[in-house]
Amino acid sequence: MNDRILGSLRSAGGTGVVRIEDSYATTIDDLWEAITDPARLTRWYGEISGDLQAGGKFRAYVASNDIESAGQIEACEPPHRLRVTTRETDESYRRGQGAAPYDGIIEATLTAAEDQTVLVLEIQGMPVDKIAFYGAGWQIHAENLATYLAGLERADTETRWKELVPAYQALAAKL
């Protein structure tokens, strides 16, 4: 069992904010490509298609959660900053019946640090009462990225979920 928690939780303007930070043993350019190239995103996150440039609209499908969303690229400053807005589609929500669709903002900031790159993901807009689940989910995505970059197989998502949720629930209880 891995007890390492990558995230922190807070609320802002009545919505939840998850912040995930980790270091990856790769160059900033490689990490940028891993989070922006659709072929590479498919290997660790989900299927992305559309107009993938600033102002462009895209669709995402994350099979591990069976969630489909639509979004727009708000800022794209290679290889340092990516900001997108996203919202789960109504069809996807009806299939899963999770949290009601909300307007989310995902911002990725990359910083070169010697022989590694630090990635900070800040995800805003989710319901505060569900923030622990989003924290656990985004940590799993960050871990899947590290596993992919290392050329390893992903851990079992369900097992990892069960390990992480209690820790994120404890963080959420302090909000």
C-alpha cells in the first residue's frame, strides 16, 4: 500500500478545488507532450479529440470513470501552462448518475527542476461535498501518468481508489 498523498483540498467561491503536485523523472518537453498529445493521453488518461489549440473545443472520454465531457482550451503556453474548461455531457451524467455536471477548470503548470519536472494540477469547480472523491481520482490520474512515463503497468484502479478515498475524506473533513 502506498500512503503517499499528492493532493490538497480547499473551497473557493462555494466550489471545491483539488491541487495535485508531483515530480516526474522526465524533461519538461516530454511531460508537456504526455499531457497534450492525444496519442499519449490515451495511454494514461483518456481519449481526447477536437481542435487542440488555444480557443479550440475538444471532447474527452475517460474510460476508467465512463465519463465523457466537452471542453475548451483557454490557455496553452508550451511547455509551461495549460488551462482548460470542461463539463460532463448530459448523456454521460445520465449513464453514471454521479455529481451533477458542473463547469470545471483544469490548470496544469510545469516547472523544470534539475533532472525532473514538477507538475501542478489545480482542478476547480466540483461540488465541495464530493471533493474527497475528486481528490482521490485526480491522484490516480497523476499516478497513472508517472507509471506511463516509467514504462510500467498501471496499478489496479479499484484497489487504489479504496486506499486513497479515506485519506482524502480526512482532508475534506477539515474544510
